[in-house]
Amino acid sequence: MKKLTSSLIALLLPFSVIAADNQATQNSTKVFPFFMPDKKPDMPLSASVTRNYDNFLANRQENNELYTQFKYTKLKGFDYNDDDGTISRRDPSKIIFENGKYYVWYTYRNTPTPPKGADLSSDTIPSADWDLAEIWYATSDDGFTWQEQGVAVPRPPKPNVGWRSVSTTDILKWKGKYYLYYQGFMQASGKRGDDCPVAVSYSDSPDGPWTPLNKIVIPNGGEGEWDQYSIHDPYPLVHNGKIYLYYKSDFAKQDKRRGLVRMHGLAIADNPLGPFKKHPLNPVLAAGHETTLFPFKKGVAAFAIRDGNERNTIQYAEDWVNFEIASIVEMMPVAAGPYVPDAFTDTKDGRGITWGLSHFTGVNGWDKNHSNLVRFDVDLSRDVDDRQMKRHSIKFSPEQHYQFGLSKQQKARALAETEKLKSK
């Protein structure tokens, strides 16, 4: 029996040595763990996994305070004349809470016809959805049902800034007074490169009356500069005891195939009426359409909506200038105006946002082009933990996918490619 046991041990010994060697090799080469570490592990990592830890605020979307889904709700209280294109509300401001209720300002157009383009426009026929517009406002007790209060800033008489149209406004509260910044058009949109510098009106109350400065407070750039034609979507926040006003410009239009480039700039002032000094690093954000920003921790977060290589992202700049991608998101609101409680408090500990208003365009087809205001909800707040808002993806039905199918020209090209293969 002893001989048999000794022989068996001798037979198995080489295999035991091999197993031990394999285990030692496995221990010396770390394998990424099954339970994902919250902090970047001290081991060789691929470029993608390294980015996952280094480039975002958290390693998982669920833990990323600047990641969210967007939920939309139809608003009550606004009439759109059966969506015939003659009434439009768009580009809502930030929302503020004053006098026990919410306030919002927006672009309001009420014209005899829908927009007809620059060539067919007149003193009464708009060229674009924001042409021949005024700035109106509404209030709400709950953020879902709104009561329209009427005009806040009418078009001033010619030749004052904005005599053709005043649009795309945003609100600033500074030392007990209120300021509305907006685009001031002096020509029908589409006729002169959408030349529209920023103008401002001010008031002692959010209900007005509003006094126009009747001067340009942020001028277009010089000839050949990126913002020489348009200063769109002025968006003021308070930081370091100053007014930080972000804006968008369209530029680099070369042909229909390449189209416009849209980027964001920053102008800073000690006084709401100026002078504003443009930041030397402009443009400070190379993606996005309309401006939507809010204080977050020490810095500022920004929506990069629709345009650019980094579109559909939320970005963050601790120094309020140099933005980095914080998250990649879906179904972002267009022209979002969030409720930002600490927009004007000069906070060093921004708490984030949970809701706001935005707009839908082309509601009833482009021949009746107009926009409707809509509510969006998010979890981009440090004080909320809504796990439903952190879900990873939105599922679309087959019918929704087919809405974005090939054009006639694209299908013809695909068929021609097949015929070319057959002829070889």
C-alpha cells in the first residue's frame, strides 16, 4: 500500500508543480475584477478604461452627478392658435422664484402668417420663427401650469437696437435689480448674417416696467473674427463678484454641404450695463447650440446641445472657462432654461438643477413653423438621488426609427451601388 501511495505521489507531483506555476503566473498578472472598483485600480489598463476613470466625474453613470435622462411634460396655460404657425413661444430664460411664484421670459411672435423666409419677409411677414418678435413673460405656482402676463420688452422704435426683433432673452438679478439681456435685430433674419448684438433692459421688479438701455452692451466681433456677425443666446451668471455672460456665435459658413460652426464665448463685466470684456480664450466651448449653464460645486456645468463633435454631452469647467466632458446623454432639451436657485448668489458650492423649460420647433410641420414651450425634468442635483433618471438608455420603437429613414436621393444611391456591383 505504501509503495502504491508513493508511486501515485510521484506521478501527480509534476502536475502539482504546473498548477502552482499557473497560479503564480495568474497572481503576477492582475485581471480586471468582477466587481468594478470605484477608484482606478493600480494595474495596466486599456486607453478606454483609463478614460472611463480619468475623464468623467464617476466611473459609472449611476454615480455621475452630471449624468441624467431627460423627461418631458406638456405645459398648460399657453394658446398657440391651433398650431397654425402664427403664434410662437421659444427660447425660455432661466427660471427664477420671486414673490412666491416662478417667472420665465421668452421670445413671443404673433404675426399674420408663419415665417416665409428672408426674401418674402416684410414689415408684417416674418422671415424666421424669431423675427418680428417681442419678449413676453409668464408666471406659475407649480412649474406645470403657467399664466401669461404679457409683454416685458417690446420692439423699440427704429433705429434703436432691436427695432426689427428682440428675442432669446435671459435674466440676471443683481443687487436688488433685474436685467433682461437679449438679441437685438436690425434686419430681417437671413438678410445680413443674423447680425444681432446684445441689448439689455432693466427693472426694479420682475413684473416691470422695463427700461431699455437702447445701446449695444456686447458688440459683434471685428471683421474676420469668429463672432463678427452674431452674438446669440446671452446667458448671465454671477461668479467671483462679476457677471459672467456666456453666448453663442454662428460662423465659418462656406457652403451648404459644410454649413455653420457653432461655439460659445464668454464676456465678463463688473456692472450689468457693461462694459463687458470678452475672454481671451474665446470660444470657450467648441460644441453646443443654445446656451444652458448652471453653477456646480466650484465650477460651472454646460449643456452641449445639437452641434459640434462633442454634442449631446454635459461639460464642466472648474475655472468657469476650460470645459471638459462630464457625461454623454440622450434627448437633450433644445434652448433649455433651467430653474437655477443659485445662479446669482456667487456660490462656491453650486447645487445643480432638477427642472426647467425648453422648446419644441416645427410642431405642426415647417410650412406652419412655430415653437411650443415644454417642461423638462432631470437629476443634475447634488441634493437629489433619482435612480430612474440615471437609466442607461432610451428605447425607441421601430416606427420611431423609420421616421429617420433614407431620403429618395440616398435610397437611389444605395440601389445604384448594388447595380454597379451586379454589372462587374
